[in-house]
Amino acid sequence: MNVITAQNITKIYGTGESKVTALDDVSLNVAAGEVVLIMGPSGSGKTTLLLVLGTLLHPDSGVVTINEQNVHELSNRDLPGLRLRKIGFIFQHFNLLSALTAQENVMVPLLIAGVKSSQTKKKAGELLKRLGVAKRAGSLPQNLSGGEKQRVAIARAMVGSPSILLADEPTANLDSKTGHEVVEILYKYAKEEGKAVVIVSHDQRIRDIADRVVLIEDGKLKEV
Ligand SMILES: Nc1ncnc2c1ncn2[C@@H]1O[C@H](COP(=O)(O)OP(=O)(O)O)[C@@H](O)[C@H]1O
Ligand SMILES: [Mg+2]
């Protein structure tokens, strides 16, 4: 079953002479347990597609469904709830909250979802342990290495057990060993937990583990 579908998505930035068609009639389906890799040159529309899939950006036309729910039919009140329960987002530059510790960063999605504080602390602690950064639970992001920050960001993306994990160049700012470990973590999340994982990357290691590779060029997508 498809966890996420995008049908005929078009996204245009700007108007007049500065108009850019970032996505041009793009369709993509991702099933549970599947790892899909999105590749393409810089500026081809990869991040835009991830943002649209993650409901963080509204397309000009086309439909995104998550577990068969058309996300454009949801009100602005219902969308955050769907994001919290269904979608985990891993950003290239981690986007951790600098005033919060690693553990607190991981707790944030659950706290917003209204989960009890004692439970969120426990869950966040477990995930940090699973990702090998339990010792850094009390550290602020500024005191973490790039690899540690990315693991904390991945823990935050996974804490609500979302059905979809979207990762934008998750290994681009990591050394080779840490990058390899991050690839493992994403792969296991799809295969052991039956989740849909969509990764934008140029990393050959992700190409090796991906079930499918799609290529974007000038906003147009094709299967490889
Ligand atoms: N917020 C924005 N405003 C205007 N143009 C944008 C914006 N974000 C991206 N673009 C343009 O849309 C195109 C696709 O960008 P992006 O999705 O970031 O590509 P990629 O992630 O493949 O590098 C590029 O030409 C980029 O300059
Ligand atoms: Mg990008």
C-alpha cells in the first residue's frame, strides 16, 4: 500500500521574469517499507519536492495524499497533527533548537502533540540511546559534533514513529563513518519498522540500499 502519493505536482516560485518552475507535473508514490532515493543536480527541485511531500509547502497544482488522506483537504488546524503523527523531517542543516538540550530537542514533537512530559522524556532518552548519542542527552547543540547533531535530528524525526521519514541530504555534512551509520539507521527504519523513507542525496551508499531511484532534472521527475 502507498503511504504517500504525489500526483501531478507543479510548484512555481516567483512571478514574471523571476518565475521558476521548481516542480513540473511530478508524480511519485512510496510504499510502506520502501526506501526511495531522489537524485538530481543542484537547483533541480529536490528540496521543493520533499517540502511538498512533507506538507510544509503548498503546491500550485496537484494532490498529495498521506495514508489515503488528501492533505490539501485538511484545515490549518488539522495539518500540524497530521505532520506530528505521520511525517518525520530530517533537514540538511539539522535545524536543532539551540537553547534546548539534545534530549529536549527530541522531546519537542511529542510535547507539541500533548504527550505527557514524563513519557516524552523516557521516549526521547530511548531513541538517543538507540542512535548512539545517549551520553550527549544533556548537551546543547553547540557542543555536539556534526554527526551527533544529525543523530539527534534523526531521533527527533523518529520520535513520533511517523509513517514517513523525509531526509534532505542527511549525510552531506558528515564524515564517512558517521554517514555510513546514518544510512544504516534510515534503512532499518524502513525495513524493520515498515516505514516509507524518502531521501534526497548524492551519496553512493544510499544508492546501494535504495529500493528505487528517481531523478529530477529541471523540475521533471523520471524513474531510473
Ligand atoms: N523560496 C524560493 N523562492 C524562489 N525560488 C526558489 C525558492 N526555493 C527554491 N527556489 C528555486 O527553485 C528551484 C529548485 O530549488 P530546490 O528545490 O531547492 O532545488 P534542489 O534542492 O534540487 O537544489 C531552484 O531554481 C531554486 O533557485
Ligand atoms: Mg536542496
